[in-house]
Amino acid sequence: KNQVEQSPQSLIILEGKNCTLQCNYTVSPFSNLRWYKQDTGRGPVSLTIMTFSENTKSNGRYTATLDADTKQSSLHITASQLSDSASYICVVSSDSGGSYIPTFGRGTSLIVHP
Amino acid sequence: GAGVSQSPSNKVTEKGKDVELRCDPISGHTALYWYRQSLGQGLEFLIYFQGNSAPDKSGLPSDRFSAERTGGSVSTLTIQRTQQEDSAVYLCASSLWSGSNNEQFFGPGTRLTVL
């Protein structure tokens, strides 16, 4: 069964600090991995996408890494801001038999305090 | 133009009633997805439509759930005889076409509360 596990479940940091969120997956065959940011009361918004051959991708202060051998990904947030407070969701996709259904992690809830 | 829109934003209903949730995808997007997000849980796939092909209904939790997509655009998710466990946020997403490399753009969701 395809699964995506994220850790920690929640995280509280001070504004300006860095943090790293983790994602482990058992999706096969692997196609790509996305990190989404979901603000409270809003739908998720894509931050980064990585395919099998990519091991790092940046989007401003967000940097995602992928180790396809160990099936692990991380999202590093640099110099956190109050607006980074949100849920961060790891999503792994698999193209299998022409049917595309992604597998979502439960998300990491990040709170940035002033 | 505008992003994905959903209506209503909030719906409170009594157990046993039927509800309809609406999704307006981004114009030109051929793929449309419905998900359910319960408190503390990841997004749960319900159903997706791709163009004129038969929808993939493999995620629908029971026969009380159904969805239609008229004219390849607007979609309606219907829940019949609602139960308290149906309470959740229902999210709709669209993409240019189905396929894992295509970004899904999400609507704000409909928060359903079944009393």
C-alpha cells in the first residue's frame, strides 16, 4: 500500500529561525514528489516538485531535497517569517496503469512565533 | 482568470439530509479532483474526472457519495443521507490534464458539518 509519512506532526519555532520538515514514502512506481503549503482555511498551494533525477529544488526561502534511494524528502525553511505558519503537506505521485492518484501525507503544522 | 472556486464555503446540515457541493475549475483545465480532509488526517482521494473519460470513482467511501461533471467544467459532489462521520472539508482541484507532472490547483474547500 502506498504511504507517505511526515514528521514532526507539529513544530513551533521563533521568527527568523530555520527548520526542516521530513517526509518518508513507500509509493511505487515513483513519479514525482511535491511539497504543498496549506494556510488555515485555504486549499494547498504547490511549493516545489521533484522527479526521480532531481535531488534538490529551491523556491525562495524553501529548499526541498529528495533521496530516491532511501525514499526520503525534506523541506528546509530558511529565516522563517510569521507568514510561514501553515500546514506543509508532502505528496507523492505515481503513474500506474494510466490512473493518476497522488498519495498525501498528513502534513506538518508549523507555527512561527514573533 | 480566477482560480478554482467552491460553494458553499460552509454547510451545516442535519443527519440524514442530502447535500450538494459545487466546484468551478480553472477554465481550460480538463482534469478535476475531489478530496476529503478530516481533522488531523491527510487528504483522502474521492473521485477524479479527465475530459470525457469515465471518472475514476475508486475513492468514494460509500454509495451515498456521487459526483457529476457537466459539460467538462463545473462539478457537483452529492452526499445522500449524510452521517456525522461525513463532517470534513471537501476540497476540489483542477489541472490542465491528468498525469503526475501536472500541478493541481486547489479551491478553498467546503467545510461540511453534519449535526
